[in-house]
Amino acid sequence: MADGTDSQEEVLAFLADPAAHSGQEIRRIDTHASTVFLAKDRALKVKRAVRFPFLDYSTLEKRKAACEAEIKVNAPYAPQIYRGVVPITRDAGGKLTVGGSGAAVEWAVEMARFDENCTLDHLAGEIDSALADALGRVVAGAHRRARPLDGNLWIDALGGYIDEHADAFQKHPRIFPRDDVLALARKTRAAYAQITPLLRARNRGGFARRIHGDLHLGNIVLLEGKPVLFDAIEFSDIIASGDVLYDLAFLLMDLLERGLEQPANIVFNRYLAETRHPEDLDGLAALPFFLSMRAAIRAKVTAARLERAVAVERRDIARTAAKYFTFALRAIAPPSPRLVTVGGLSGTGKSQLAQSLAADIAPMPGAVVVRSDLERKTLFAAGETEKLPASAYSAEVTARIYATLADKARRTLIAGHSAIIDAVFAQEAERAVVAAAAKSANVPFRGLFLTADLETRIARVGARRGDASDADAAVAKSQETYDVGPLDWAPIDASGTPENTRKLARSALRRP
């Protein structure tokens, strides 16, 4: 709803004129809440004089405060983008100027201009494993720095969203079938009731924070080869607060909805590896709800665009909204979890296989990868690629590592999520402890054991760069003396290409 007493039309027309920007060509972008003017080297973002249930920009004072809040919220994410708040002023002669000395008649957020084609929604097809890994690191870092807060109001608001979504969906029966709307609402309410105690506990544990709030690919830009988050929510304390996994879920949902399962799984696992919070494994019980809620919000917001859309746009908008809705239905009813283990001597390609298989193992966004090399580095508070002393590989330490692997897998499985464990598993006792974890969680278990000749293994460990494994040629040779004992895991010939190993492993996982 616009405030007719506080018209902006003159200011918006002024900012659309190249003369206001030293003659530079201007591109104008209008949204429901803002108007952005893109010049060659800067962007000016003006809050529109509107009032909605979730924001109020109806007065000049409120718009100034919103601009200041946007800088405060976003500068920590992207200091190279957000420059400050500038006034649009009118001098005594009535002339409008950007940043002049006259009376302020409007306010704008000033940002450095970047190539909008470099946002990740435009580059989605180019998100490879390296960029996905960087995304996981960036989001984990942002959450690590985010301010903890009381998330109880957000938890309460989540419950209200369910009915709001159902009401909005029922206004578009051609896009959202009535029976499916009722089914989604019913399943979402049941999930919410189940996870509410968990969310309260995570709130008490400090996992509710001042989050980005709108963490989709369109709000991440690639600058100098690195992903940078921007355009975080500033207009609502409720929307901009919540569990860190709820924030992560928006990015995961956006990747998955686009069919980018492998990048989504890499982001997911890198995030968990960076945060190193065992409690996040328990928190995975809320992930199906979070993924579904994020998709439902996108479905609702997308459908709302139909009111302003021209005829040629309506079909694509409806199709996109329906896809988000279908995703929400699928996410809220995840399949049962399972445990997969990938064993084998050093150089057989365990880690590469585990990572490639993880995205295929439901539920979304694929299995949690629990890797012995990383757990050992964590135990000794070492960097991921920092070489550990020989004492870190004693029998006592190794037994402790396998107990940790089993415990993390068990917690993941109990939360309803699948896990894949990557370790040598040379001892029968080591294999038994993870089999027991699957049994205690009452989930299916399948073990894979990779084999390759010594020459191949030595060549592979020698070619590693920047990897968490400390194994070298000497370790590979020493392992030739191992007696693995009785082995009831599926043997996988890993002497060929990674793709061939993957095909053999996937075939073994499909067997009853």
C-alpha cells in the first residue's frame, strides 16, 4: 500500500535521468519494495513509499532508517559493495542533487556496481565442486560471526506461516491443487509439532542468530572468483532471525530445485565440516521442514507476482510457483535414512568415491560424509591439511577415531538423515562398531571395500595436493601387510577410473 502524501515520483524520475549520474547510462529496476538505479560504477537503491504487513516504508524517516539498517546488516557480508547512505537533496532553487547540501527529500543506499550477470542464479550451471566448497565455507563463516539472539519469536512465527501459506495457495487452485495444499499443510503442521522442542533447545544452545534471511543464489555474487553474500534482510527482525540451519536451507533448496544435487551436497558437507558442531547433526531432524518451508515461501511469493504480471509472463510464473510447491511437498516427506561405509587401503579412492556417492543417497541434500582424516585433524585441533605426527596414528587414537565416526553416524541417522563413512576399516572391530551404530538406529547398512594394486595406490597418494590425508608411499606400502580378516562388505575393484569405481559402487548399493 502506498502513502499518497509522500510521493516519490519526482525523485525517481530524477534518478532515472543520466544527468543525475554525470551523464552515465542508467538502468532502472523496480521491485515491490525498492527501486534500483544502476550506473556505470555505482548503484543507488531507494525504498519505495509502501506499507505491507511485513514492512513499512511509508514515511521519509522510516525509509532513512531502513537504508541505514541495510548498510548495518549487509556491510559485514560485503564491505566491498555497501558504501553508505546518501541523501537526495533539494536546494533553494528547487534543484535535486545526489548527496547535496540542501534539504533531504529522499534517501538511498549507495553500492558499488557489479556485473549482475555474476550473481550465482545466472552462473548456476557453472557451480563446480570448488565453488560449492567455497560457498559452504562462506556461509559457515557468516554464521560464525552472526550475533546470537533469542529465537523464540521466530519459532512461534514458523507455526503461523503454515496457515498463511495454505490460505495463499488456495487462492490459486489452478497452480496448487486443493488436495495437495491440504496435504502439505497437514504434514508441515505435524513436522512443526515434532521439531519444536528441538528448535527451542537449539535456541538455548546459541544456534538462533541474526541470519542473512534471504540466502538464495540471486543474493550471492562472484567477485574476483569468490562468492560474496549481499542483500540480507533488514526490514524484519523476525524474518532475519532464526536457526542457522534454516538460513543454510534456503541455499540448499535453491540448488536442489535447480537440479544441482552434487553442488548442494558439497555445500552441505563443507558447512558441517567448517562449523564442527556435533549438535548440527541432531539439528538435521529439522532440515526437511526447513527445506519445505523455504520452498513454500518461494512458491507463495512467486505466485503473488501474477497480480502485477503481464499476460506473456503469467505462464512461466505459474510454472515456477508450481515447481517450488512440488519441491515443498517432496521435502516434507523424506525417505528413510541409511548408512553406507566406504573402506579400503590408502590410495584406493575412498574419499573421492564417498563424495561422489553422497549426493545420491536420500534424503535431500544427500548423505552426511563422515571422514576419518578430518575427525583425526579435529581431535588434534589441526588444520585440515596440516600433517600430524606419528603419535596421532597410535592404536589408541585410531580406536577413538572410529568410535567418533560411529557416534556421528548414529546421531545423523537418529535425526533421520543418511550418513556415509570414509575410513580404512582395516580391522574387523572397526567395521563392527559402525555396523552396531546402524543397528542401534534401526536403519539399513551397506559396506563397500575398495581394492587396488600397490602401484596404483602409491601413484595416487603421491599425486595428492591439499588433502586431509597424511598417507604417503611409505604408508601405502606398510598397509600391504594388513590382514583385514573376514570381510562381508561388498568388494569394489577401484583400480580403474573414478567413474568406473562409482558405477561399480552404485550397482553394489542397489543390490538387496
